[in-house]
Amino acid sequence: MSIDLTTTLGPLTLCSPVIAASGTFGYGTETGTEVDLRRIGAVCVKGLTLLPRYGNPPPRLIETPCGIMNSVGLENPGIDRFIEEVLPRIPPSLKVIVNIAGATLEDYVTLAAKASIPRVSALEVNVSCPNVKSQCLAWGLDPTATFELTRAVKASTHLPVIVKLTPNAPDVVKVALAAEQGGADIISLVNTFLALSIDVERRRPVFSNTFAGLSGPAIMPIALRMVWQVAGAVGVPVIGMGGILTARDALQFLMAGASAVAVGSANLRDPAAIPAIVNGIEEFMEREAVSHVSELVGAARPEGPSNRGAGQAESRRRTGHCPENESADALFQSRA
Amino acid sequence: MWKQENAEVLEVERLLDEVFRIRFRADRIARDAAPGQFVHVLCSHHHSPFLRRPFSINRLDEDELSVLFKVVGEGTRLLSRVTPGQTLNLLGPAGRGFPVNVSGAHVVLVAGGMGVAPMPALAHRLLAGGNRVTAIIGARNARYVFEADHIAQCGAEVLVCTDDGSAGARRSATSMYRSLPDKGDIAYACGPLPMLYEMKQCVVTPLWLSLETRIGCGTGLCLGCAQPSGYTEDGQVVYRKVCTDGPVFHASEVILLEH
């Protein structure tokens, strides 16, 4: 039978439901011909800031049981050098999602405008980086801030806007609804969990920034629960991620209601992890006689599968929940 | 460019209680490998340890390569228990190795402890290129002197030194280097950071250093293995990636701190 992996996320169409998560696949230029990029739905590039950032001092990455902690600190060449020097080197077959991270609302607006060029397929608004001293993470902890930021970014780009949520928010569903109300086309979650490791000989935290982000299989069940909750609450498509290592892990996220998934830490263990996961999804679909990947989306939910790609978000938005001048907080109370 | 290869374990040698050499058949990787590059070994098919473990290429043949390592944690413990006939997923050759396109030069190799690991392949290649090689091998005691005979058999002049004088001279590898009447044309060093720091202070020729650090992906994706490399005009530290910019760096490319 013919298997169709084409994935529609509102205005964004991908050749496969598996995306390379930001910060775990570089710029798509590092793996040469050794990884079959045609199997990868898109690469979410390492978070970009207005000015170059040199990143945090080492150590930046340690292993934990079934996972890793990182504190890279958004090392990146800055948006201008990325567009001039890096973007042209990304293989043309690979769709590019630009992850943007700022300290102020103006930073995000400028970044969104600069990144809105034809080679870029979508923007991912990083409101959840735990490893920089500026206020990146703070945006994603607060529904009102997320609403305002999303609205501002949306107004400064024609590209589909993905808002990447942090699992560290007190109520991730409220933040997701805020992003949707702000105009997000797609919600992605989760970024890393704020975590701590202590060097007992030195009697100090391992990381210079004290806390760092935990990812990998260790956090997968929690991420999956959050994706389930958010997918049940919002009308826009959801990209689910958090510790996916195998095709079965990815299938769980799809069945929880994610329309696509992103793979992160697994790329660091095996740079060919995504093609292997896509092959595994395809084998599962063949075995289960599933012809289109969208049939799996939400399959484990009580309300059954849903095709979130096909304009559901639009219809939800038209139902009157989005008066521009109503206070964001009031909206979330009515929806949550 | 690195490749991934399921490599067959041909031989596991236990050189000491906790020091092992594993020889692999890995023709795709061995074919392109250069001394000083590393292989990134998947030590577990389960979730833990999650990441691969990097090892300098120790000896290199047409379709075979070996790694020499000390058991220091869970990954190396698992690796030490493999048996011939098993296959392990290797990623390599990874990183930038030592410059080996020199000829007619006198090259001095300085190894401290397990830093001797890349020296056999390096000495072999340099000698084949028509160079004269002097190898200084420093270790804590006679039991920890590895590869001295092998490197000598390749045709290098080998000078052994130990902390307690149980083999060779009782001095450090760097003090041995300082005492050389002829310091050669170029020096390559691999060993603990304090040794590399000292080498950088006392060297009088061009010097290349192989750094050992924790490496995440090994392919430049994660930016986890940052090595301070210089400063911006406004004093910010600039980093280089040990996994793809190194692990071998020219001494001027890295900032090493006194320990």
C-alpha cells in the first residue's frame, strides 16, 4: 500500500512528520551525505539572536540517567551572519525553521522581520531557553507575556509562527492558549526542563549558570502528558517533543494529539536517528494499514483521531475567542 | 567526513586491570582516518549511558583500527566487557587530527599517561612520511607505560619517564622535553591538561595539542564541547568545538589555564 507521510501543520506542509529540534541538529550542514535529509520534515536551526552569542563556559553538557543536561547558552552567529553565510549552505531539499530568541519584545520583532525571507519556511519563537541570563525563559512562563509576544511577532512576519513552550511554566495549557490567542499558527512543546546537578567534590553546581535544561528519554512521559493536555486545549496544530528516541516514542506523541514531532537529544547519540524513526513510523503504518500519517494524530484520545492540519485552527479562531483588545488574562480564565 | 559503521570487535586486550585495547574491523572508517582523529563509540544500546564515548585512534591499519582506554565510568566499563565477534556502532573518523603532511622533519611527540593513545598511529604515519621521530612517553609508573616498544619498533627514538623512576628517567614528560638537546622542528603533545599547559609555556617549536574533554555528539551539532579559544575586542570568551575544530589544535588556538 502507499504510505503518505506528508504532514500539514496549518499553513506549513512537511514531507515527513519528524522535525530536527532546535539546537540538536546544528544548521543542517554538519552531517554531509551521511544522513538522509530527505526523510527529515524540517530542521529547526539553533536559536538565533540579534547579535552573535559566544555561549556559556564549559561544562555545557553532561549525561544524566537516560538523558542529558545542557547549558550551551544560545551560542550562535547572530541572525545577520546566519542569513548571509549559513543559510545558503543548507541543502536545498531541507526545509528550514528559524528559531528566534530575544530578551525584549523589540528583539523578537526585529528577528522575525529579518528572518522572513523565502528560504525560511516558518519561525519558531523560543520563549523557553533556560540557559541565558536574559529574559528568554520568562516570556514563556507567563500567559500574558506570551500572548503579547506572539501577537507582535505575528504582526511582523508573513511566515507561519510556531511558539515553543517551556514545561517550566506553572500551567503550560494556559500559556498554550495565550499563544493561540496571540495568533500562533502552531504550538511546539516541550523545551528542556529546568534542572540542577552538583559537583560534590567542588561543592558547587556543575554548570556556571547553576541550572541547566534536562532532556532525553528521562523526561518523555512528562512531555507526552503535557502534549496531550495542550493538544486537547488548543485548536492549532501541535508539534510534540521531549525525549523521543524511537519510532514508538514518536507514535505516542502523534497519538496523543501532536500533528508532528521533533527529535532532539537522540540526534546527539545518533545523527541518523530521524531517518530511522521515520522508517519505523512507515513500517508501523504498513503493518497497521494506515495510509496517511494524519490518521494517527490523536488516535489515543477519547474523542478519536483529528486532522488538525486542515483548517481547524481557523474555525476555532472564528468562533469569537479572539477579540484583540480584551485582556489576555480574562480570555485564559474563560478558556482554561 | 565521518561515517557510521557497525564494526566487528576483533580482539580485546587487557593491558592492566583497568586499561584495555580493542581492535575493530572498520574498513569504511579506517580507510579515511588520520592520526589524532577519534572514533565515537556507542557503548550501550539502551538509554544509559545516553551518549557515545570518544576515543583517539590508537593504531591504524588498512581496514582495522584500535582504541586504547582506561575504564573511568559506565561507558568505558561496558566497552571493556565486549568480546570478539560482537559489533559496535562507531562514528568516525571524527574531528581534525595531527598535521601529517610533513616530511624530512624531526618531530617530537610528547605523551602523558593515557595521552599515549594516538601516538602509535601518529609515529607510524610520520615515519612513513620520511620524518625523524622522537617520542617521549611519561607515565606515573612502569606499569602505566604503554606503546613504548611498539613505537620503538616503528623506528622512532623512544624516551620513557615516570613519576617514581620505576621505568626510564624519574621526571615528567615536559621536563624530559625541556632537557632535549635537539627539540626538533615541530612538537605534538597529548596528555593531561597541566602537561599541555606546561608544554605550551616551554615549547620553542610549532606545537600541536590533542585535547581530551567530554564530547556530546562528536559531529558539531550540540556545541557541548566548548574550548576557550580567544577573546573578542570587548573581552568575551570565544569558543571552539573540540569535536570538529579539534581535538587537535595548534597551541595558539586554545587558551589553557594553569592548574
